[in-house]
Amino acid sequence: MLSPGAKGWINKYFDLVEKGEIQLIIDRPKELKKLHFIHLTLSNSGVVFGFPTRLVFARNLDDSGWTHEEKLKLLLFESLLFVYLQEESDRPFNKEEFLETLISFYAHHNASTIRKMFRFFLKEGREEKLEGVLSGRVDIKLKLLENKWWVNSLSNVFSYLDVILFNDFVHNEDTDALKSYSSYAIDALTAITLSAYSDGILEDKEKALFNLFLASASLDEEDRELVKNRFHQGATLRDFSSFLHEHWLLKRFILDIAILTVLSGGELEDTESDFLDELCVYLEIPAEELEENLGMIENFLLKTQHEADFMRDSPSYEKVYSSLYKRWSKVLLRNKDKLATELKESKELVALIKKSATKELTPEERDMVKSQFKDIAKSIPALAIFILPGGTLLLPLVLKLIPDLVPTAFKENEIDQKKMDKE
């Protein structure tokens, strides 16, 4: 049994891989480009938000006895492994090469806490060093905010920067890429500053949120003072690093951080929505991707409702669910013609959707709906989340919307059924 809190867990992990109990396989749909696939998959896992909701590969392991930090530690490790496998997908996986690459990555990492950890673990072996470093990356124990606020659970959100940097490192095979950590963290904190000021009011909880993330950013004192001054004096979009426009994954993380900040009050205000539109224009992120990211984060909040204190408050849940419902209504409405065309070719799916409105589907029927809807999603980029492992969580909500938004497909199905009955 694997225990991420015990010494030797990395070797145990690969022992389970060799035994076939963990499969290092996630096929990238040909409809998704590599970086988009990485972002969607890791957003779905929760690592982008520093909150583990789903492991990448070891999904069948019993994690009921693990602590939150142990789950996040293994998820961070799997996320690093995942981006490595995506980059090296054209050749067989070599465990030794991966571990050597990962130890080299952390040895050259310029976060102050990692430099200190490597000096501390100077005499340990490779796996022991990695286990120690990964433990340190998720061991941020802070309670700066009132207990009912969900952001307390996200104090490790900056650990995802390791994943972005590791992707750069593997892709470029250049240790200079690791000098960017401070710049990446400063850009993320700048996004929080801009988001906090977007409604014209800097609230105490937004100050606490900034301090929470600053504490987890592992910046040197000079950089800490820079971002603190920027937070107190205000920031502009021009304060972002000049290279940000060219970095696909980092831009999406900046957007994710901004969305998390503006949603901290539980509801998106008009001024905050305008700011997110402006941010996407500046970052050259298409408007439909903003909708995708908003939907993913609202989905994340709903998925963690039983674990995040904030979501235990019923009114907050209703606000997020209502927002998600409206958002997917817009997404489906924009794609209704394509959706109608696809549904006309899937009469069995239409019949099951119609049945689900009045009766509970059997497990076999639910699996059939998931499978057939995934096939449809492959041809509609806006529905890409549904073709990922675990991406069907939103399916019940979407199925409620489809009959009203695409009524023609259901009317034609009724006509066909009447013809069959007469015959």
C-alpha cells in the first residue's frame, strides 16, 4: 500500500507502476493541443488551485487515510510526471531519466525555500531528496483568514508554478528556464493585486488573501517588498513581465488566479467581469477560453463543496451553481447549431436525455450517455472538458439545458418514434 507520508513512497509508487496497479497512460484527444490538454487535465485534478480533487494516474488507490498535504504531494508529483510524459511522448518512459531530470530541475530551482531544502538534504539519496522537497512545497500551514472562507484551503496554489516551470525545463533542456520562478510568482501576485482592486474597493479579506499567497510564493526579501508595495499602491497591466504574452500555460494560470480572487466573495460583480475581459484582451486569450476557465473554476468550487468551508454555506452554493448554469447556457447556445447537427445523428442519446428528465437512468444507461456525449464533445471545442477523465461531473447540469436550447433534435426524435409506433 502506498503512503505518501512514509519514507520511500516514490520507489513504492513506481513499484505499483511496474505491477500494473498504476497505469501511466492518459491519451490526449487529437482535438486538443498539448498545452491545452495539460491545462484542462491539471485543472480537473485541482493541482492548479493547490487543492487535490483527483489524482492524475493513481486514481484507483485508496487515499481515505491520507492527509490533505499527502494527497497534494502525490498530486504534485504526478503532475510533474504528467508534463514529462507529454513532452517525451514520442519515446518509451524511462523512470531513471525522469527522476534524474526532476532532481536536476529542483537542484537549479531559484525559489529560496528549495535552495535551503537542498542544503538540508545534502547527504540524502535522490529519492529521499525529492520526497523532502515535495513535502516542503506543500507544507504551508497558514490560517490568516476567517475559518469559513474557502481560500484557506488554497494556500499551496503556487506549487503549480513548479509544474509550469518543469514543463519549460523539459521542453527547453535549459536550467536558465528556472531563473524565471520569481518572475512567474510576481506576475501571479500582480494578478491578485489587479483583481482585488477591480471593483474599486480593497477589502480586508482581499488583503488577507494577498498575504496568504505571498507567504506561499517563496520569494526573496527584495521581491517580497516589490509585490507588497505594488499591492498597497496599486498595479497596472503594464506591470506584468514582457514575456508573459508568449507563455501559454503561465497566461492561463494568471487568469485562473485572477478568477479565484474575484470569486472570493462568492459572486462575480459587473466591474470584476469587465476586468477579466480586459485581462484576457491584454493576455491575448480568446473570450471563449475565459468562459471555459470560469466554468472550470466554478465546477471546482462545486466539486469541493463538502471539503471547502466556504461552500458549506448554502447561499454561496446556490450563487455558484446559478452562475455555472447561466454560463453553460451561453456556451451551449453559441454552439446550438453544431450540437443540433450532432444530436440528430445520435438518436439513442436523445432518447436517453429525454428519459433522464422524468426517470433515473440505470448505471448502464448513464455510461452510455457519458460515452456518446464524449463523442459529440470531440467535435465541439467549447465542450473539451467532457472528453477528459473525470470531466463528466458537469454532465447532469448540461443535460438539463440541452432539451430547451436544442429543441429541434428532440422534436425530430418524437416524430421518428411516432413513425415507428405506427409501423
